[in-house]
Amino acid sequence: MQDKAALETQVTGEQDALRPVTSNEKTWGWFGIFNVWANDVQSLFGYSLVASLFISFGVSGWTAFTALVLSGLFVVYMVNLSGAAGEKYGIPYPVFARASMGTAGSKLPAILRAIVAVFWYGVQVYFASTALALLIHAVTGTSGGTEIMGLTAIGWLSFLIVWAIHIYVFWQGMGWVEKFLNFAGPFVYAVMIALVVVLWVKSDGQLLSSAQTIFANPEGTWGTEFTGFVAIFGTMVAYFAAVMINFSDFSRYAKDKSAMTRGNFWGLPFNMILFSALALLTTAGAAVVYGEAIINPTEIVEKADSVVLSVIAAITFLAATMGINLVANFIPAVNGISNLSPNKISFRKAGLITSAFALIIGGFWVSIISQIGISGFVNTLGAMMAPLFGILVVDYYIVRKQQLNVADLYNTEGGEYHYGNGWHDNALIAFGIAAIFSVATVWVPFLSELAGYAWIIGAGLGGLIYHFRCK
């Protein structure tokens, strides 16, 4: 085992993005973790996803709420498992993955997580840009002209402005993240509540009764309700699949285990309930007032025809989207990219690479990704990431009994986690078999009945195969 001086020298060479945090840097209390979830839930894409789930699966509001809440509790349990090593040892996800995948093999799950993060990053930037485009339209009256690749000139200008703002914000460094998350969290709720009030007034106080009628689903049977429940539960678990994988990227900043578990317990279920309730009321209100179910809140704001509300909404949605991009996308992407060459790719350089790819992905969202459908896109990404979670957890809790050799995690030339050539064959085989099957449940017709269980199947199968190969 390396001595302390050798470890410090080696870790310093891995750049700030991957080194273990010190006790002085572990400053996030339970409220900081709570706001990680607040910002992760509060986004325009998250709103569109939740609203589409209420509409697409034809279930009652109570069934949808139950699925959303239970999926939140399930995710909380899972992130407590995956985040424990980060809290205990202060290590980020790419370093944690070295224990199960190998010091070189960890580049595979880390870059897969980074790819998912970059995709989401670009998509979230696009959704935030729609709010800015709405503001420009409300203030100037300009429609934007002819569409190019799904966006008007105003749309592209808005997208580039929001993209540039993200770069400026992320350039400030990790020390600013917690303060920003705590500041940004409450704003989106304020605007969503304002939207509900506007729709309440426009519906002459009939919003609740109309919402009950729209989402009562009187024609539903026990079978259709159960099928819808499973589909919503599975989609929401898949939506949080990437964060479940790399939660050690955030838990390593928690003051202690209690701060992590309390922040998780109150953060996700509470925000899921409040956010989903507001999304439900807003979508139902829009259906009553405007005669159509609208799943993008910026379109509702536009129909409200209020410049003041448009200004507030644009600022709020921008802040909320930057919040989720900090939490779920930018940090894991930077860590994953930096892990490819820790001595050469710094935090800021990895951030610029992330932003460059996001510019391309976000710009193509309308013409490519959106054609897959929100649920299909989310479930596919979740199914692909699921086996990595199973392997990570089984390795840490069953194979290693929650004990890691931190020095060897940073020893890329040999040591306990080098596995001869830096790759752990058992983990690669388990991932390959499980990922193929779990993704197939989303797209292969005769496996479609299992689609709602795609993440659970992938994680369970990956962990099971890995366990038996390591015995």
C-alpha cells in the first residue's frame, strides 16, 4: 500500500475534479442535499415529462401520484446505497467505479455516464432557451421567422445566449454550486404557483373540478390502472437512473451520513409531490382554459399573454435549468471526461468539452431526439445505465463489505483494482449481457410487457451476473 505522501502526490496529479475531498470541504448539510433534489426535479423537461405521464398512460390522478411518490422513495433508497462510498471516502463516481470495473475499465462507465449527462445538458439548455425566446417575443412582438432545423432565428439566438450563460456560471467553479442551488430552488415553484393562480382565475374557479373530471379516468379498469402505474413508476426510475449511478459525486460533499440520508429522504419525495401536483393542476387548467393539454409551461405562459409573467417565467426557468444542469449533468460529465486523462483534462477544460457537445445535441433536439418520444428516450438511457448500478452496489456491499483501499483506487499502474491490465473482465461481461437485455425490453415488441421494469431488470441482472462471476 502506498504511504500518505505518495498518495497525496498521486492524487494531486488527478486534478481537482477527481481528488478526494477533505474534511474541510465536506460542508453540505441536509438542506444542501435537499436542494440537490429540488433542482433535479425542477426543470422544464421534468415538467414536460411529468405532464406527459399524466396524459399518455390514461390513468387516474391518484394512480399517477402514487407511482410518482413510490418511485421517489425507491430512488431515495438506491441513492443512499450508491452514495455511501462517496460520503465515507470523499471520492467521486469515476474513482468509485474503479473498484468494480478496474482502474482503466472505469473509463467505460464514467464516459457512458458523461455521454448521458451531455445529452441531458444539451436538452435542458434547449428547454431553457424556449423561455428566453418567449420573453423576447413578449417584449418585442417578433415571431422569429422561418424555422431552421426546428428553431426560428429567435429560437437559435435564445439557445446560444442560454448556452453562453451556462458556460459563464460553470466557470465560477464548484465552490459556488451549493449557494446557487439553495438560491435557485424556490423560484420555479413561485412561477408554477403563479401559473396555477392565472389559470384558476381564467377558469372562473372551476380548475379543481375540471381537473378531477379530466384525470378521473372513469373508463379505467384495475388492469389498465396497474399497467399505467408500472409504466409511470418505471419511467420515473429511469429518469433518475443516471443520478443514482453517480450520486457519490454529490454525497462526498455531505457533512456526514446523516446529512446525506436526511437530505435524500426529505428532498426527493417532497419535491416530487409538490412539483407533480403543480404540474397536474397546470396541465389540467390549460386543458380547461385553452382547450388542449399543454405539457410545456412556456407555451402556457405565452397563451396567458402577460409580459410581466413572461419576464418572471424566463428568469425562473433559466435559473431552474441551470440548477439541474449543475446537479445532474455538468458535474458528472466533467468528472467522466476528466477521468479519460486525469493529468491532462482539468475541470475547466472538461467543462468546455461538455459545453461544446451540448451545443450540438441541444440544437438537434427538435429534429432528432424529440422524435423518439420523451418516455422512450428516458427509458432507453435508464436501461443502459442500470447494470452499472447493480455491479457497483454488489461490489461495494457484498464483495468488498464497504471497505475500499483509497490509495489503490488512485494507483493506475497496479494495485488491488488494476486486475492485471486495468480492466475487470467480470464486470465487463456482466454489464454487456445485462445492458443488452434491459435495453431490449424497451424496444423489442415481445418483451414490451417488461419495459416498465427495465431499470430494475438491468440493475438486478448486472449485479447478479457480477456476483456469481466473482464468487
